[in-house]
Amino acid sequence: MKSPFLLRIIGLSLLIGLNSCNNNKLIQRAITPQELSTWKTLDKGKTTVIGDELIMEEIEGSDGFFLISPESYIGDLQLNYKIKALSDSSVLIVLFSASDNGASEKLTLPPPETKGSEFWTWRTHLEHYNLTFNNRSHGNKPFFFKNESPNKRGFYQNTKENIVEVGKWYTIEIGKVGNRLWFKLDGNIIFEQEDCKPFPNGHLMFRISGTTGEQVIFAKAAIKDLVISHE
């Protein structure tokens, strides 16, 4: 017969084992810059691979430039990567768990002739989480929200100060695990949110945009060390 002390040790060992399994249940996949350059694009822009970095940049006539994952990620998801804004105008945006409205994994892209505010209309009709963490050039502060329809947001958070400078590498972590959502910048939690009805799946989109109007400045940014962890 085992002693109560030994039983406690065995129970603790089993608990640690269960926690370890839970922590490691996501499949980690490193995405090379070469692979990232093959993702779908939307609007006018270009990508260039330089060493271990992927450079995204707008070109003439752009209203922002999207890089879209070829697959839809179901369930828990975590993104880890490094990013650097290379232009004073660069607005840095990540849309994740993005799909057509309703119970769908599909992401329908707008037609090639789409431009200007039509992109915004398309985005508002998608289900997605919108994380915009550098929009200084647009006169705004970082924000994070859940888009459920053109007229409904599940939550909305913002910061009081800007948190990103041009020409500096930042380490990004974005998570959607269970009902918890978070965004970390250089290891510090900037946004954290409980979502009782999280989107079950969707695509990942990186987006950059610059300034338009009288003074047009193209957006440009570098991404490296992207790791996507998913179920």
C-alpha cells in the first residue's frame, strides 16, 4: 500500500505531465521568408527576400498592401515574429482568424479592380480580429478589436501612447488560445482580452499602409523569424 506522501508525489507528477501536454499541444511551424513571399497578395505592392528578411512595400497607386496566408487555421493559434517599420508612414496591421461572415473557413477576396474605401467595406464584412499596433502616421494610437459585422464589434481596446518607432526591430507575439487573446511587444503584454465566443478559424493577414492625399508616402516594413503555432 502506497503512503499518502507517495500518492501526492504521483498525483503531482501526473498533473505536471498533463500541463506539459497542454502547453505543447500546438504544432510549431517556422515560415521562411521565401515561403512567406509565396503567400497571396492584395492591392498594389511587392515583396523582396533579403537574407533572412521579407520586405513588404507599397508601390504607385496602392491603398495598402496585404499578405494573406494560404490556409485557414482552426482552433488555437499563436504567432511569433519580428518586424521593423522602414518608412515613417508605415502602418502595421495584423488581421487574424479572418473569414467570410458566418460558419465558414473561406476567405473571399475582392476583385482586382477594388480600390480605396472599397477595401475598407470588404474588411468590415469579414469576421476577424484586427490588431493595429503602429498607426502614428494616421494620427491614431494602437488598437485591437473583434469585427463581427459592419455594425458590430465584440470588443475594442486602445492604448494611450504610440509604442513603435521606425527603424527598430520588435518582437511580436499574438495569441488566441481557448477564450484568451493577447498581444505582446518585446515580451510586454499590450492587449489582453477574454472572448467567450472566439472565432473558430480563419486566415492570417499582414497589412501595411502609408499616407495618401496631397503627400503620398509609401509604407515599407521587414518581417523575419515567423513561427506559426496551431492545432
